[in-house]
Amino acid sequence: MKGFLELYSKDGTLFFVQIDHLTGELLGHIIDCFYEAGAKNVQIVNSITKKNRPAYLLFIDGTKADAAKIEQIIVEECGSSGWHRIETCHRHTRVSVLTREIKVRTAKSVYNFTARGKVMDEDVKNIRPEYDDCLKLKELLWEKEGTAFPLRQLQKDLAELLRNEGEELIL
């Protein structure tokens, strides 16, 4: 793939935290706090720790500039007294966003819709529709049509439409 010939790098900071004392509800709130503090991505993985206790592993992808804010959340919200902070080099290829105005045609009506898709290194055949747009389309169809279209089918249909430079999605 040509994209791997042109990798771009950014300095990053990865935080690794082990939690064995918080509920799922609190973890949901904590994820939001990390994003508000500048985290680029937050992942939580279930695990089993010493004495067979259920636990979670948190991976927080951030930057050096946001490290102090992220660490404050680790202490104050997670209640953790220790974590790992790893300086990283985030590698990625060129990504662009293709935007296209399309018509969505159903048995009842026609709607104008703006669809976006991520393209890696100008390789349109592997376009991925933006999740938020697929969700907006699902909500629009529910509101206007009263029909629940499966999200994964809308993602597939939008990808096909964008890949083939289509202008109309027929549902």
C-alpha cells in the first residue's frame, strides 16, 4: 500500500492504568472526563487481577501538552495512586475526508443528505463512512419515515455509494 510509504509521526503520551474498584457507571463518566481533558482515545479492557478480582485496564492516548490534566483525572476521578506514562511516537498515514451531497430515496420521499467518508492515502476503494453521519441518517429516517434501518446496513450502503461516486441512495 502506498500509504505506508508516507507515514507521519507525532509525539504522544500513553497512560496505562489498572482499576479494580470502580463501577461501570463511574468508568463511563471518567471516559468523558479524559476526552474533555484532551485525550485522543480511551480504551477500557476487562481483566482479572490478583486474588481473582475483576479489573479494568485503561489505555488513554494523549499528548504531552495534556498530560497533567489527564493525570489529575487518574488521581481524582479514578482514585489511582499509580499508573504508567509512556512517551510514544504516534505513526499514521495521510487521511482525508470526502464530502458528498446525496439524495436518499425511500418509498415515501426523497431527502437531501451530506455524507462524509474517511479516505486513507487517497484510496477511495477503502472509504469508510463517518459513524456520526450514518447515525444521523438512521435518526432522520426514523423521524421522517418511522422506520428503523439497521445502522450496519446504512454504513455498508453509504460506503458503496461513496466508493462508486453515486449521488442517490435508494432504501
